[in-house]
Amino acid sequence: MLIENEFEVPAPVDRLWAYLLDVERVAPCMPGAELTEVVDERTWKGKVNVKFGPVSLSFAGTVTMEERDDAAHRVVLKAQGMEQKGKGAASANVTSWLEPGDGLTKVRMRADITLSGFVAQVSRGMLPDVSAKLTQQFADCLKANMAALEAAAVPAGEAAPAAPAPAPAPPRAEAIGGLRLGLWALLRAIGRFFRRLLGGRPSG
């Protein structure tokens, strides 16, 4: 399953790139993801907690940075997760890159998702999923945080722009941590699947 998404952030591409590569600073913007271990500078372990209606899931996984191109502002991540109650597994190869624009930066993501076990067996349903909502939550939080950084970077003596509103707090599953864009894309894929599953069940 291929998932593509994009959004724009009013910040310089180099500054946004540096921010997105900082796990702990990006962490609060990622709903339901908890960083549990930094294995090394290219590998992270964590959990993703998801609940859609009566279905609650907890995935434990690993994200590995397979490629990083600072000049092109492009990164390739591999995310793998197992549902902790044996309900299935998910993996994702995620490519993310930034495109500079006039006063803003476009964030593009492409995730190739593989589902197995129970998740794959019951894959059905065509109702709209919640991935767009999760994307918007992440984007809004990221924009607010970048605006705060831009305001703080104004040199002393210069007029600073109006203070931005506090960054919106993402919904908590049990813990909010971070595994950057890779684990977040995996979360979106799992959310998409189970939204379809619940929507595909007959009512009454």
C-alpha cells in the first residue's frame, strides 16, 4: 500500500531540515508515538499506541535511517513494528524530502506499507480514513513550533513579530514521544487500515 502526503511550513528549508532531524524536538508533534531507546544515530526503538472505536493497538517497532542527503534535504527510513498482542505486524519504507519555496518549505512524504498477520487478513473497507487528520495535527504543531523558533531568532533591538499561539498538543494515546517522520508514517498507515476496517462493518 502506497501512501503519499505533503504540507507546507512557513520556514526556511535549512532550518526546517535541521529541526526535523532532531528527534526530541519533533517528538511532541507525533500523536501516539513513544521513543523508548536510541540505539545509535541512525536507529531508534519505540512504541505506537492507536485506538479507533473499540479497537486498541500497541505496536513496538524500530526505525532505521537508510539514506540521508543533506544537500537534497532527503531521507529514507525503514520502520518495522509488531502488534504486542499478536494481532499482526506492519512495516514501511518511507522517503521524505523538503522543497524550498517563496517564504515556505514543502514537506513531501511517500510510504510503501506492508501489513501482515491479522492486519492483512481482515484488510477491507473503502470509507475515508483518518490519515489526513493526523497529518494536519502534525503539520499544525510543526508550524507553531517553527514560528516560535523564528520569533526567538530575531536579533536584539529588532521588532519581533507577534508571538505565535502555543503549539497545539497532539492527542495522547498513553505517551507522546518521537520517532520522526518514519514512525509517524507507520502510525498513519495503521490508522488508515483500522479506520477502513471499522467503517466496513455493517451497522446493527
